Amino acid sequence: MADDDIALMLAFKGGDYNSFGILAERHQAMLVRFFYAQGLDWDLAEDLAHDVWAKLFRSRALMFLLRRLRRFS
């Protein structure tokens, strides 16, 4: 993971919501592809990716999960 992503995650954890938007834009496609590769249809993959971002937004402390998700791309 790029140092920039880590800085963005830490900023979001500290309350900078713009940082979350940048991370979501940067990694949305990768997350959708991950779900699609699991055999799901594209629409469901997009829905699940949206659910992940919503849960991460509500749980800022879990932002470091992106590091693990990045390994699957």
C-alpha cells in the first residue's frame, strides 16, 4: 500500500472525511473486481463494495483492512 494511502487512512481516522472520499475513489474498482472474481454478478459486486465502504465509514478504526484487501487485487 502506498504511503499516501496510509496517510489518508490516518487522516480519516482523525476525522478528515475528504480523505475517505479519496480512498474510496482510488480503491472502489479494485473492490468491485474482487467481488466479481468470486463469481458474483457485476451489480451484486458493486452493491457489496458499497456496503464495505459504508461499514468502513462507520468504523474508522477498521480502515487498515484496506491493506489486506489490496493483496487480492
